[in-house]
Amino acid sequence: MVWRLVAAFLMAAAGAELAQAAAPDTFDAVVAPFLKTYCVRCHDGNVQEGDFRLDTLGGAFTSHADALSWSEVVFRMNTGEMPPRRQPQPKPDELAKVVEFISARLAEGEAARLAKRGPVAYYRLSREEYANTVQDLLGVHYDPLAPGALNEDPRWRGFDRIGAQLTLSPSHIERYLKAAEQVVGSAFPEQGEGAKLSEVDPTKGKERWLEEHGLEGPVRTLLWPNRRVGTERPGSGSILIDKPGAYRLRLRLSGVRPAGGRAPHLTIWNTQLRTHVYDADIVAPEEEPLTLEWTQSLSAGSYALWNNMPGFPGGPNGEGNIAAGGLNNRNNVFTSSREVGHLNPVGYKLFDDKRQAIYPLLILDKVEWEGPLVSDDVRQKREHAWPSSLAVSLPPMVKGKPITPPPSPEPLNMQEATATLQRFASRAWRRPATDTELAPYVRVLESELAVGASSAAAYRAALVGILTSKSFFYIEEGSADEHREQVNDWELATRLSYLLWGSMPDEALFAAAADGKLRDHSVLRTQFARMLADEKIERFTDAFPQQWLQLHRVGAVAPDPQLYPDYDAWLERSMVLETKAYFRTMLDENRSLREFLVSDWTIANERLARHYGLPTPAAPGFQKVKLRPQDHRGGLLTQASILSLTSDGSRHRPVHRGVWVSEAIYGRTPPPPPPNVEPLVPTPLNEPKATIRQQVEAHATQAVCASCHRGIDPLGFAFDHYDAVGAWRTVERVDGGKGENPPVNAAGVLPDGQAFAGPDEFKALLAADLDRFAEAFVGQLATFALRRAMTVDDAPRIQAIAKASKADDYRLRTVLENFVTSDLFLQR
């Protein structure tokens, strides 16, 4: 193919050697005649297809704007998109010469463009990174999504940590101050408090009722589909958290599954933030309840317990609660499916005449929670940040109430306080804090003491000041005093930790930076391997696929319940969890990037298995499952999360799917559509049913649209066998029109002429060109890690990382390791 031949010239031209050896031809002699012959007729002042103009494009190659535009020109030529096939075509050597010239000029202009960068770069922490950092710094759980907490972070192509997007406003400053006060107050409260044990036991208060009715306990809380307890009134089965922190939760519960039906699904639901905090299918039988116990960080507020599944006739949201559910509203007592005589005879039946469950029912016996818990590790972090003379301890408990220790009569040791502040500031700022930098915070301490504040209150004020300095909520790279081409060891430690852990370095990484040896590749590889093995790597396996694949868009438009009645909240959440678990498995097992495109396995639970038509997994929860050819799954592109995020809730959108593939898989964002584009309209009742593909193809015949649609549409048509929620179908349901619903056509032809008959063949074509996907993946990884968009100046280094990983078949860990030891990652 011509584009492959030209690509070889581009790769060669990317190096400095070619820039030096390029023939001394001029722009006017090489490029201008080519553009005049083949390009300008469609990209001049009169006609600007794709909103792109070439006749005024500068030939100096020294500005970022010009460099990006010329890079786009080279890319279009390489893929065979330009000139369009209907136009006169240049000879291969003619095309190659132009691409070689442009690529060489881009390489020559790199130094000039880089020189325009400032000596210091600032990247504000995203709110998720802020929360992770205060957790690792002081062991404080801070929820940035809580009402009135930190501002929402703007996104750029799915990424929420791009420095140019994360600006600072007075609103940010105000909320950072409030957050810092809350964090410091939680870590060093004025009154120490121990962990508190709370419980909800349905039997309590109903012992006499049981005796009067001749029933044996215990009383149990029954949750039918979509019923939540804890939303009707505080304490009615809900978990109430007074103070944020780590809590140990214990639930004794069981489930009743109807014959051939699904198991009930437990969701613990934050009623203020409307988010899941825990999910599990419950398969324990009614007679053999299980006890779930785990520890996790929780925000203050109320948490409802929810049988999270549809199917109850009382209403889509379980309204009606107890009366509609068939229980006696006055007594609200359930003990066993064997004792159903006291159920409300006029309510909806939960059990049939044989006392078999009609719906999946969740049975709660007891709910306990204990906290906030302070681990030895957290206690040690706080002790290092607090002067020993002001040590905060957790006092003993007396009848559930803490004893307030008397204030210390000893005056604050200013020398120790200053040293402790400096130690804290160095960890918070992720580099050694100088005496000059620390001086304002020492003055805060002294001024607070001078106006009569207690020693502890004055010291807290100084801590708040350190946490509201720009050195805390900004990552700083570079120096105003010297020009550096590469990051120093402290900056490298921070860059590495925020890539893999989304947070500050730990003590081992700080120590490596202090030794000045972190830049040594052997040391860097050792740290990389150690960090991958740490449990905090889950932050990377959660955040990177979330941003790279734009998973935040899943569920943004709720599917029409009339069209997709089986869609429910647990399916939606399972979709995202599948994709993240898939990425985590790829990393854990060090699999090839090829398996992001094609594979014979996925990670699924019972809910997804039903949605995909897979055999029911043998065990509850997510697990690796083998796929068959007839399943038409494997890789990322046919996962329901990806397919649903490019839909509008009622129908699939092939153009949106094509744009997503172009961005996430090819690393290229197509130009935006021209203004005033007519939307697709439903098929008139008096005309034959038309698929969305047929409507898009008719729409794309317009001259203003055809050039872009030629490269986008085939990428989306490949997935027409999947509906708006990612379910497989062979016939497309068309509202309106006459006749039978038409069959799906998922065939297509790529811009380079390669044809495919459906999603499986399309994915195989992508996997056959793995080099291209690997470069795009490295570009996405670099965007996430370096907090900026990749430019044409970065292309040679991205290609070098991909090339270095090819020998190991692009295994994910290998790609990551080659990236963190690359010039791209080490340069400023």
C-alpha cells in the first residue's frame, strides 16, 4: 500500500540524521508545487474541506500551530486519505519526497519550539489526586466529590489531569483552604476519639411480637428487587457514618433466588452522593447466611442497603416499600419463607403457593460498622507530622465517650516545632523544603501564639498553611534559576508516583531521590517493579483506563427503559468494572497490547454473562472467562462499556463509535463536523425501513461531509451488530417505515483499501497493524503521565518507546517500563 511506503519515509525522517542529511531544496521548490497540483483546490480561501486551509499555511515550521497543521497533512498523506481517490493522484516517489521534506523541517524546528517553553512548569493536582495525596500523607479520608468540596476538573479527550486545563481560580483557593482545615482537623482533632461500634439488628424491639405470634427469630429485613432500606428514615437499616475515615463493616445476609432466575444483588449506596461503595451478588441460601467483613474508607453520611436489580411490579424505583411489597405495614416483620401467613394478603406476592420466591430476594440479618479506625501506619504518619510535646493520642473509652486529656502545661518547643514543620513540608511538597520557604509558616505559628491561641491550634494553623501553598496542590517541574532539559530526581520521583499511584512518593522513593540515583535505569527499574507490586497500583489500573477510554461517559445518557427493559444500574456498573478488571488482568499477567484488540477471554460476572449470552460463571463475582467464536467478544472494542458510551440511549451511533476508535485506538482526533449539519431523521412511515448506517451513508454523500466520513464511518460500521447497550443483534430494530426490520450490515472498507465483513475481521485488521496501535497507546500513556497533549515533537520518542517494546511482543509491563526509563519520561 502507498501509505505504508510513505510511512517508512516518515519514520526515517523523524530522526535528527535525516534532518541533517535532507536535500537543500526549498519549500517553494518541493512543497508549494505539490500543494498547488493536488491539494489547494479543496483547501484554499474558497473551498476549505474539513475546515482546513493550506494556501496560507506558513512554511517556517517554528510555531506550534504550524507544526500541528503540517503534522496533520503528513498523517493524511500517510493513511492514503489525501489526495482523495476521486482527485488526481501523485506518484509514490513524488508523495514520498514531500513527506520527507515536511518531516525534516518539523525535526529542524523542534529546538526552536521547545525553547518557547517556560523554565518552570506547574501542574495542578486533580481532585482525585488531592484525595489520594492527603490519604498517603496523613491517613485522612477526604472525599473530593462531597457537596461543597473541590471543584470538578475539566476533561480533555477523557483526561482530567492535563495541566493546561487545570487552571486556578479564587473558588479553588477558597475550597483548598476549607479542605486543608478539614484534613488537619481530622488528623489532629482537638479531642481524641476512639473507634465506635454501631449496629442495626432487626430483632431488637420485636422479641415480644415474636413471642405473641409463636414465631422463632431472628427477625430479618427483606429486600425485594430495587428496594432500599435506609432511605425511608435514618437508622432503618442504613449505615450512618458520623466522621469520615476507615471503617470495618460486617453484614450477615443471605439470598433467595427464584427458579431459573438471577441471584439478588447487594449494593451499599451513598445516599448523599448517589454512588456505589460496595457491590456483591448474594448466593448464600436463606438457611445458611454468610458473613461479609471488609474495611474501606467512607465519607460522613448515610448509606442505604439496596437489592439492586429491576423486576418488581411495585414500580421502577421500588416505591411502595413495605406495603407494596406484601409485608404487613404495621408490624413489618419477616422471619422465614416458611412463615408467610402474616404477609399482607392484598400486597404484591413475594412467594408463590409453594413458598418459592417469585423474585430475587435479599435477606439481611445484621449490619455492623466500626470506626473510624487508625492503623499503626497512619498513626506513625501523624506522629512524624506533630511535635512530640503536643502528641495527640487516642484516649481510652468510658461508656462509649472519650476522655478529654487535660491541656499540657509545657510551652511549645519552637525548635522542635520548626523541625517537625520542615519535615512535614518536605513530604507535602515532595522535595526538601528550604528554611526560606518554611519561614512564612513559622511566622504563622508564632503569630497565632502571640494572640493567645493554644499551642495545638497554632500548630494546626501552620499545617493548614503548608497544605494551601502552591507547592502542595501543584506539581512543579523546572527551576527559575537554571534551564534544565530533564527533570531532577525529586521531580522524577513525583512524576513516577503520580503515574503509578496517583499520589505522592513513599519513603523508599523519597530515599532514592535523596541519594541522587533515581535516574539510573537500574534503580528506576527496581523502583518501578516495587511500585507495581504495591496495592496502590490499583489507582493506576482504575484511573488510566477510565481516562484513556473515556469511561466517565458510560451511563451519561440513560438507555430508554422501553427499548432496553433489561438494562439496570448493576449492569451499567458491571460494564465499567469489566473494562477496568480487564486492564488490571492485562497488567498482572503482562499480556501483549494485541489483546486490547483481540482475545479469547474477558472478565465477567453473572450479570454481564446474561447480557452477553455467555454461560453463567461457576462462582459469584468477576472472574476470567473463556470466550467462544460465536460470542463475538474479546478485547476492549466489543465490551459493553465501550459500545454504550458511544450511543445515545435509544440507538447506536456509528459515527460516534468511529470517532472513539480513531481517538482511543489510532490516537487521532478527527476534525469537528461543519456547522449546521442536518441531524438524522426517523424513517417516514410510507418508506421502507432504513438502518442508521443507510442514513449515515446518504448523509455522507454531501461534499462538505464526505472527506471526513470516509475515514470515520468504517470504524463505526464495524460494530453495527451491537445495539446501544452493547448487546449482539443480527437485525436492526427501526422505528417507523414499512416492511420488516432490515438485517445488520457491519462490513466496510478502510481508507487504505482493506475490507472487512464484521467486527471480528475488523479487529483482526487492527491487530495485524499492531505497531500503529502500540504507538497510539504509548501516546495515550504519555498524555496521562506527562499531563499534556502530545505533539509532533514527541512523535520520535513515542515511536522509539514502541519500537523498543516490539521485541517482547508489546507486553504491557514491558511497554510501561520502557516508557518510564525513556527520554520522553525523563525530559522536562
